[in-house]
Amino acid sequence: MFKQIQHYKSDPIESLFDRLAADVNPAKIDLGIGVYRDYSGKVPVMQAVRRAEQQLFERDLSKSYLSPLGNTAYCEDIEKLTLGVDHPILREGRIVSAQTPGAGSALRAGAELVNSLNPDSELWASQPIWGHQLEFFDKVGIKINHYRYYDQLNSVLDFDGMLEDLKGMRPNDIFLVHGCCHNPTGQDLNLQQWQELANIVNQTGALPFVDIAYQGFGEGIEEDVAGPRLFAENVPQMLLTVSSSKSFGIYRERAGILSVIVASDDGTDIESVRLKLRDTVRQLYFMAPDHGAAVVHEILSTPELEQLWRQELDEIRLHIIEMRRLLRLAIEKANPDFDAEFIEHQHGMFSCLPITAEEQELMEQKHHIYMLPNARMNVAAMNSKQSAILAEVFAEVRAAR
């Protein structure tokens, strides 16, 4: 059976890991995988997380099974953190959630849920987008369409193109949109643009699927979700996925949620939706691991720990902002005719260097600078020395055009 597996292509992240491991140059620069690194280059564990883990250990909690919907207290915490305690959706009880093994599993479960209800639904995803997200929908057999989002070579949002493309959505098509700190571009939408997207959704009858993975990494915990909160108030129904990996620094614990938000006036049986969601995730993986979710709930239900977590996350956000500022200065110093302002006004971990795929390959082969597709730079993993090197290499690439 297995002999038929021949010349299997590696995932872009794994392929990057392999190339990095094979590169013995001590000056190589890894701007790939999406983790935050401090000034020393380490991926730190938050003190709030360490203290929460200690408290859980001391209480000697059971390791017994939970429902396939997972840690319901964690789900309620994340609903409130994302939508806000007083959001109409929460007040009206129009939401059901499942804890998932990270946002990836939430996207996969959401795709499975939609496809089981309407096999003709198609996905609309931004161009560019983090490619791994598309695989979850492709695996279910959902057709994938792209809408214009970002002009990489000019480093600007193409919102007019986005609106024009989204007019092609049909009722029950899935509109996938990043809630903040867009991956891979870092280019976010403002409140007016979120309102215009709500109008398009209401005109076309599409089902929005909002993905929030970096809350607190852009302008602040509340500020980063102001757009999705407004959007959710102005559409009748939507899917929502939230990851705790970045915001709590628990990458390998794989904690996230998938929420289904139903309309208030179409007679939807919310209990049946809950049971359908439960069975959807049960049939995929039975239940999510609890440790990461339990840690997050411990933090968000303990005022002292929540305050500490907010302080630590704010420090991370300020560090990223400073790295963006330094990168902009370094690029403009090495390229006096180039305006790198876009790097400073974008949000979150990532930005895309305005180069072609061929130029990106040259930067890797000749200068040992490693990035993922679309020349996605992880600014949150960068230090000032690497910024200066990247800026000089970028200047060399531009001069060779």
C-alpha cells in the first residue's frame, strides 16, 4: 500500500525547518515560524502561565474525560474576552462554542460543519493568506476562491478590490477574514471597513468566518477586537475561531475555540446547534486536550493572574512595536529612496517584504535569510542586528532589479 507514496512534498514550514537545519552558516537568520522571541532570542513562558500551572498542580485536578465540547469555562472566558462581556450576542444567548486543539482544528471543524449542512458552500479567502488555513477547507472538498486584499509589491491594502471580489459571494458561501494582525501581511481593517464588509455579507447572504489568533499583539487587547465586535453586531450569523497560542504564549498546548453564532429571529434551535457542533468535533478528534485551556481559565478567573497576564502581553506588544520601528529605520537608512512606513503602521507578528518569489529565493540562497511564502517576515522574532542585515540585503536586491 505505502509504496505508492512517492516524492511527497513537504509542508512549507517543515521544509523551512529542514533547510535551516541543513544550513551550517552561523549567521543564518530565521524569520519564519510564528513565535514571539525576546531580546535574548528565547521564546519565553509568561509568569502568569507558570503561576497558573503551579496552582492547577497544587489542586491535583482530575485527568478524567470532558465532553467533546471541552472546557466550557474556558470557552465562556474566550467568548467574553473576544466579544466583550456586554456584547448583544452573549446577552441574547446566540452563541455555542467548543474548545478545540488550537485555531487550526477550529477551522477544520467549521469547514466540516458547513459542508455537512450545505455541500455547495464555497470558501472566499484573502490573497495572500497563510496557506495552511486553506488546507482545512480543501480537505473537506470545499472549493476555494480568493479575494484581493493586499498589494505586496506596493505594500498597501487593496480594499476596493476586496469589495469588488466579495460581491461574487453567494448565500451560504464562507467568507474567511482575519480579525486582527492579518497573517501574513500585518495589514488590518479599520472600523469603517468592517462596517462595509458587514454590508457586503448582508447583501450576499454569505456566512462570515472570523479568525482571531493575535489579540493583544496589535494596538491592545480591547482595541484589536473592536472591528470584529462591530462586525458581529451587524451580521445575522457567523462562525468565530480564537486561538490562545500567541496571546498566552502556550503554542504547543493547542488551545482554541470554535463558536457558532446564530441569528436572533429565524427560529434556529440553539440546543440542536450545540448538539450538532458537539458531534462534529467528536467525530474528528473526540475532545481537545485540556491543559492549555485550564491554564487560560485559571488566569482569566484569578484577578491577580489576569492583571499580570495583561501586563506581560502589553510588554510583548510594545516590544513588537519597537522592532517594527527599528526595522523601518534600518530599511530607510539602507534604502534612502524607499518609504518603509507600512512596516510601522501594520500590526502583529508579520509583514511581507515587497520582493518577488525569485528575490526571496536569492536572499535565502546567497544571504541565508529564511522567510515563509510571500516573504513573510516574523518581526516579533527579530532583533536590531538582524534588522540591519535584512535592510542591507534588501537594498542589494533592489539595486539588482
